[in-house]
Amino acid sequence: MFEERRLYDGAVGRRQAPADQAAVRRSNLGLVLRHLRDAGPRSRARIAQDTGLNKATVSSLVAELADRRLITTGDVDRAGAVGRPGLIVHLDGRGVCGIGVELNVDYAAILVLDLRGEVLFEHRVALDVPELGPERTLDEVARLVNETLEAAARDVVPVGLTVAIPGLVRSVDGVAGYAPNLGWRDVPVREGLRARVGLDCPIRVENDANLSAIAEWAMGPEARTPDLVYLTGEVGVGGGVIVDGRLLRGAGGLSGEVGHTALGDPDLVCGCGRRGCWETVVGLSALLRAAADPGDPVHDHGRDLETRLAEIAARADAGDRRSLDALHRVGTGLGTGAAVLINLFNPQVVLLGGYFAVLGRFLLEPMAAELRARVFAPDLADARIVLSTLGFTAAVRGGAYVALESVFDDPTLIPVDAAMDPAPAAGS
Amino acid sequence: MFEERRLYDGAVGRRQAPADQAAVRRSNLGLVLRHLRDAGPRSRARIAQDTGLNKATVSSLVAELADRRLITTGDVDRAGAVGRPGLIVHLDGRGVCGIGVELNVDYAAILVLDLRGEVLFEHRVALDVPELGPERTLDEVARLVNETLEAAARDVVPVGLTVAIPGLVRSVDGVAGYAPNLGWRDVPVREGLRARVGLDCPIRVENDANLSAIAEWAMGPEARTPDLVYLTGEVGVGGGVIVDGRLLRGAGGLSGEVGHTALGDPDLVCGCGRRGCWETVVGLSALLRAAADPGDPVHDHGRDLETRLAEIAARADAGDRRSLDALHRVGTGLGTGAAVLINLFNPQVVLLGGYFAVLGRFLLEPMAAELRARVFAPDLADARIVLSTLGFTAAVRGGAYVALESVFDDPTLIPVDAAMDPAPAAGS
């Protein structure tokens, strides 16, 4: 039989069991829609077989999803069919979209996904967030969103927008509680954006690493790994943890704080005032400081980060001792901290994102050596270390994915289009 | 509506949705039985209201549970009844029991719970496990179990036995993979006991701290706290983590390894050969070494541990500087490590068990000071530190609780008793 699993429960907590007929219907509509996304296009008969719903129910559900323009029916399924062949049902990506926005120390990014998870639009702008402060930053973000809505989402209905923040977020009211690298405390991001953008869909705010972990789980190279630790190296270092196929949130949604946790060298003082924070060893600033003197072009914030990282990689490839040592030190530091995470979470996979992924080929060997020495039982708990392929887009992808989840949870959010062509009703 | 949540999924992983009528029936029998345990005795009408099952179904389920001697019906419910008052349905504790066994460095313990979670029997024997080795230890444990079966479980059917081990356990085949404080590697505990005891019910093997965390969640002072970190101080230091109402297991069931994780002083060398293991700062041996010279009676393994801890407490109460300093050091070390766990898991509660609970009043203040300094956002992530009241019985209680879970998962495991009196069928 079929078991439905949800990765992300949003701010409202765990879903309750359906209470009445209408709720059962909504739940079954969502079940079919989600199954088409996760398992791919298939006939009504196959959907019935996969989900355990009876065929008449599936036909009725599919007809309603078509009325809501969430699915289309296409070619005839002839593969291994028993009895009359049925038409293949597909997700229809044209109707709705989810929007992900990321705010980081020196940029803002936006990405729009259609219902099938395909990228409709993406854009990134340089932004000195600590310098601008919350109000002017939110002005800029709102401009980015409004321009995107005009340019890319003109014919698609946005069903949600999720903002990724590098810090602690109270997801229940969308307030960025503490984001030290932005210099933010208690900034009401959700309400600030609500007042600035022309959107009547839900706006959510989430920790960036949590959203990246969700993106990795949903569409990364290790998608659907039940127990996964995601680490991202940027100015700060973020962590997002998937436990048994669900995002670890903790009591207040504050879990996975690794950057300012004492996983590093206890003698180093961090910008936050504490000693031993992991960021002081593996954060981007730590790498740059170790790799080059002040004034070196790799320190120039005006240049694109990818270009500066490529410069460091080029020097390391040319055998530059200082670059190699700096990378070795970060790799070792990654191993020290990751060993703690492996001992605590026992994941199948530790995924490295952000700049860790870009420079991964220099980091993996010293990291592995440290893991062999530090993991309690490396022969028993053999987590694989994997480089993310989503790069710096993981957080915006995760944000857009989460925005779309509301449609999979309740497809009746999307109204029946009165003006549309009649949906094909025959087929199975 | 009613949502059923399971804390412990055992070795078989996540439960699938029911596949057929018989499975639905089993699931509903379990739902009613579990509800009576968790919510207390109540009428059939109230059970129907609480669970969303219809009244006729509930009456039929209750009748079958009575036939299986798992429940009895008692007094008439007159509280707030609408319509005809119903008889109150209770769990019947007399039919079945669950057995928990704990193996630790210098003792073995056993505890028997009836279906209602009441203690039928408990016993502890001194045992030098590292000295005896696996085979002779299992002989002794088998003797303890067989004696208990004769003495205490004569009229009660054991439905399961769970063995707690201070180390990494492969719960899928009941092998203790690595238990450094016992000196064990790859010991087939389940098969070893299966061959030695006269039991035809399931035998499970689990990490001791995981079972203690389950006991705390099920029956401790902070029962049902969704996000809970349990730490136990014994010769080793163990951790068990509840995430959103479920035991954190990890990919191989190896999660929560805190004792040999680098949360302590990086300069201290551990018995396992690594540096910086948390045990070297907060383990029992570290406390005893700091508190008294070799030869002092608190080091005498022949004496009961509680007596030795009481001696240290008495010295501290009398103002003995060395004892106070030793306790202060453990408290600070607890804070350093717990800060990492709070940053990563963001729990509502950190529960201290084992010797941490016994000496807690000396540990809490230095621990709190360290937490204020080390938790990333102590104003946002305010975990409460709580002393366990289950003491050294947490692991055996958790083991017995887990053994009983099989009956709550599937009450039809218990056969209908042909010889019994007819069950009262009237009432609601």
C-alpha cells in the first residue's frame, strides 16, 4: 500500500487526519497530484494501483484536477497494460508557480518554479544588506519580486513566496529573530514584504540552510535520502537536517545552528563574540583570510563570488602553497565538525553546498582523513560526503518548492477555471 | 480529529498504511487500546468521540479486546454523559507483561511492566561485565531472566524482552556492534539470549540511552515533550533524542552518540584513544578522579554506586573544596556539550539522567552559566534543563515499554482465552 510522506509541515505543525468528506476529498486530490510529481506521468489505472484508491475515485479526482488546470492528459499508455489502455496523466506546469527569494550578506536572489518543479525564471542582484539595513533591503527585495511578477509570472498564478534568511527565523510569524551576518535582530520580514509586494498568496520566511536541505531532498543529487545533513559554506556556515524524511525543526524552528556552535578551534574568537565557533575555521571569511593578504583581489566584495573562488582554485591547481594550506585547513575543520554531526545524527549522506561544493575537490581528502579519526564507529556509521550540484541556488529552489507544497496539500486552493476548455473526461 | 503517533518503530522501520480489512481491524484495536493507555479509562461513547470511530465499531472492538483479556469494563460513567450512561473501559494489566533488561559496566538490571505500565517486578545484580566477557555475562543475564519469569511473570504472558546496551547496537539483528565500556565488539546479544532463555516472544536489543529517552517520553516528568534530549551519566555518557515525538534513530540506528564525540576538552585523551571526548570531562570516572585520590572509598567498585554518590554529595554539602570543584567542572562541561546539542536540536527540554540526576543540584548552576554563554540565541532557544526522576531505572523501563508496544500495535497477538468468563457485552 501507499504511504504519503511530507517533508515540510510549515509553520502550522503536523497535519491532522481528515475530519470530513470534503477534507478526505482534498487529501485524495493532493495524494494524486503529489504522486504524479514524485512518480511521474501515468495512467489512471496505474494511479489507482499505486495509491490503493479505487478506479472510479481516481477518475473523478483526475477530472477535478484537470478542471483546476493542474493536470493534463496525453498519450495512450500501452506499456504492460491489462485491459483497456488509458491516457497518461501529466502535471500541468502552466497554471501556478512558487517563488523563492534568498537574502544573503551581499546578494538577493529569486527563482520561480512551475508545478512540475521546472525553473521559469531566476535572477540574482548584488546587495550590501548589512549596509542597507532592513527597511531599504526589503524595498530592494520587493522591487525584485514585483519585477519578476511582471516579467515572468504574468500568465502563471503565484501560490506562495518563501524568503530564505541566513539566521534564526520564527517561522510562525515570519520574523528574522537573529541574523548576525546581516546585522539583523527581530526584523518582521513577512509583514514588511506583505506591505510592499502585490501578492495575495502566503509569504513564508525560513532559515536558508533549512530550505537548501529541502531542495536537496526534493531535487538534489541525493534526493529522497531519509537521513541527510546539509552544510552550506557562505559568509556564515549553515546547517539543515533531514531526519527520517522530515525536516528537523526543533521546538522553535531554530534547529541546525552549526556556524556559531563550538565545533571549531576553541582559541579563535568569532564575530559574534564567542570562542570556538565553527565559522571561524570553515566560513568563507576564514578561508579568504588564510588564502590571501588584505588587498588581494579575492577579498574584493565588488567582484562576483564565483570568480573569486575560481581564482583560489586556479592558484591551488598551480601549486600555490598558501592556497593549498588554506583549503586543507578548511577541509580538516569540516571533518572535525562533520564528525560531531555524524555521531549525533547518523545520516546516510552529508551534503556540502555553497562554496564548499565549488571548492570541494580540495576539501574532501583532508575532511575524510579527519572523519576517519573522529567518527565514533566509522566502520558502522559510514556517511557518504557528497558535493551539492544545486550550488548557490539551493535556498531559492527550496523556497519555491515549499511555496508549491500548499497546492499539493490542498489542490482546491486553485479555483476551477470557468473560461477554460472542457477537460477530457474519458480515458480509463 | 484524532491523530495516532508512534514513538518507536522498532527495527522494521516505519509502519505502512493498512492493506486490508483484517489489517484495518488490527489497527483500530490498537488505536482503542493505546487510547485507553494514554488518555485513561473512559466509556465506549467517549472513545468513539475521541477517535472518530463510530459507536458500533467501538463496541465491537471493545468486546474483542475483552475476549483477549486486554481490557475490563467497570463503573458506570455519569460525568457529563449525553443519553444513556456507559460502563467505563479500563486496560487490564493482568494478562500480559513486557520485560526490560539492562546490561551496564558493573550491573545487570531487570524490570517487568504490566500492560498499564505498572511495575510488577524489578531487580538489580552486581556484575563485572568487562571481566566476565560476553558469554558468561549472557549466562548471568539469562539466569536473571529465567528467575524473573518463574518468580514474577508466572501468571502473566511476556510479550517481549528488550535488552539495553551502553553502546552502538544494530537493532535489525540485535548485535552489539561496539560497546567500548563493556569491551564488546559484534556480540550477538539477541541470538545469545534466545538460546539461553525459555521465551517464545520477540527479543530486541537497543542502545540504553535511546530506551531511557523513550521511558522519559512515555512516563517521565516531561512525558510527551515533542523535542527532548536525554543525557545519562554513568561510566560512559549516553544520549537519546526525541524529534517531533519520534525517537531519532539515524540511518543505522547509531544516532545520539555523545560520549565519544569531541564536545569536551580537546587536550584530554579518552580510553577510546581519541582526544576531546565528552566522557573525559563529564563521565563518572572523570568526576570520581577529580573528586578523590585513588584508594578513597568513592572509587571502590564493590560499593553500591548510589552510596558512593551520596558520599560525594555529603562532602560537597559540608563545603569540601575538592568535591565542589569536581562537581563544578562536570556542570560546566555539561553546559559546553549541551549548548551544542541545543543549537543543533533546539529541544524544549534537556533531561539529565543517571548520576547527573543524583548530583543535579550541584551541577545545574555552572551548567546554566555555560549555556547562557554558549547557546547561539539563548533568548530564542530556551531549553529547560530538568533532572530525571526515573533514576537508574530509565533504560529498563524503556525496554519494557518497547516490548509492550507490539501489543498496542497489534492486539490480536494475544489469543482469545477460551477458558475465560464471558466478557460483559452490555454498556453503551
